[in-house]
Amino acid sequence: MGMGIDIRNKLAKRAAEEIQHGMLVNLGIGIPSLVPNHLSKEVTVMFQAENGITGMGPSPINGEEDENLCNAGGFPVTLTTGGSYCDSTAAFAMIRKGRVDLTILGSLEVSEKGDLANWIVPGKKVPGMGGAMELAQKAKKVIVLMNHCDKNGNPKIVKECKLPLTSSRCVDLIITELAVFKVTDKGLLLTELFPPCNITEVIEKTGCEFDVSEKLRHIKY
């Protein structure tokens, strides 16, 4: 079962909490592209896309889209004051140089060690890895937004990834519709829950063991 729009926005809103004033942030396609709509007005950041935009704003109002202004997923965006364009070579140079403070990506699987598999399902045609490999390796912090389980009910947080890796030991934070995990040197740490989910449900739907924070937060929005 896919996520409802309210669930998708819950994840995007939680991810937006990780963004600090002055950051350069790269957003993946899908749920991450909703993050700018939930950013606090007190926080000034630059959203970067590997297709060559630095300074993306929220989604445009219906009827005010610019056909030449889109994010890496091809969806219309706005440009903030001070925003700029460049070619994709310069955009990737920013990423590979380590200039991106935070990237927010979708994923097919994440392991307990923070391995990321988010670019291919064997047997299915895909356009390619895109910028995920560079972002996962070079961004200072990597956040994954995804369903807790796949459409068949199989856990997407696992002990070892079965799908081809995008990058190893790169994920710092996992946010699903059920919970939030930090990836630590000792494995996964459950730090937050989305009510009405409880710890028992998370254990049942997670494909590896994890520790539970002593200061477990219940997210209420």
C-alpha cells in the first residue's frame, strides 16, 4: 500500500527539522521534494539540484509554473531570491567537492550499518543511478525517507541489503511512516515514533535488531 499525501508530508516535515540555517541541501526525487514546503520561515537555506539549480523554493501555485524551471525529478519548482543556475557539471562538482551539507534521499533498502540501496530493482528498467552515489558519499549528512516495508510487506530496514548498493555505511538518519532511526557505530537506535505506532509494531516490521533510546520521542503533527 502506498503512502497517503498526509503521510508523505509528515515525513517531509520531520526531515525539515534537520535543516539548519545557512545549509546547502540536496533533495532526491519523490517524498524529499516536499521538504521545502515545510521549512521554518526563520531558516534560510539553499536547496540544490544536480540538474543545475541552487536556491530552489517551494512548489509553485497552480497556473504559475515555469516550464523551464524544474527539480531533478522534472517537477516544477520556484527560485528564491539569490538563487542561480548552472550546468549539471558544475552542480556535480559542488557535490563531489563536499559542499553539500545535507542530502535527503529515498531508498529501496537500508542496512543496520547504514548501507544504502536506492537505485535499481533487478529485472526492472531504470534511468540510472543519477546523483545518488555522489550524494551518499560526499554529503556531510545523509537522511533517508521511505516506507518502512515494501508493497509486499517485506522490511526495507534490514541486516544486510540484498539489492545492489548505491553506497556503503553512508546513511545517518532513517525516517519512515512508523519511526525514526539514527545509524550509530553500534547499529540502529530507535529515537522517535509516529503515533499510533508502538515499539512492538516497529520490531515486527524491521528486518534487524535495534536499540531503543531512553528519550524516545512521540512525534505529534
